Amino acid sequence: MFRTQVTDLIRHERIRTTEAKAKEVQGMVEKVITLGKKGSLNHRRQALAFITDENIVRKVFDDLAPRYSTRTGGYTRLVRMEPRKGDGASMALLELLQ
């Protein structure tokens, strides 16, 4: 489930999910982007082991890594939203920074 959410966040650059899931996914995305910044073949293979879509891994290494080359971390933003209507679960918007 988390691998899918990490893939969707990188693909769409924004997802809406529960706050607990967003906090877990946030750390995983940060690690994948850090692998992209390192850029070696070994790091690409590590990213492919976690993210199964090759196009998304290519996006991390070719687009996101240069975008965040000057940042040492903090590639995502977590914004709390209103509770979900059905069960009252606290929702959050997790997005990649520009």
C-alpha cells in the first residue's frame, strides 16, 4: 500500500490521504528522492526495487533530483485538512514542493 502511495505521490506530485498514512509515506518519498540525488546505478536499482514503475524512477532521477539539488531535505509538505465525512478520520494533503 505504501509503495503505491509513494508512486502516486511522485506521479501526481500531490495526494490526499489520512494523516497517519501521509506521515509514513512522507519519509519514504524523502528517501527515494535522496537516492535520486545521489544518482549512481546502484541507487537507481535501489529505487527500482521499491518503485516498480520505471517511468516514475526515471522522473525521480531526471526531473526531481535536479529540482531539489540545492535542498538537503524537506522535499514534501504535509497540510492538514478537514476530517473525512464518513468516519471522521483526520485527512491530510501531501505534496512535493516546487
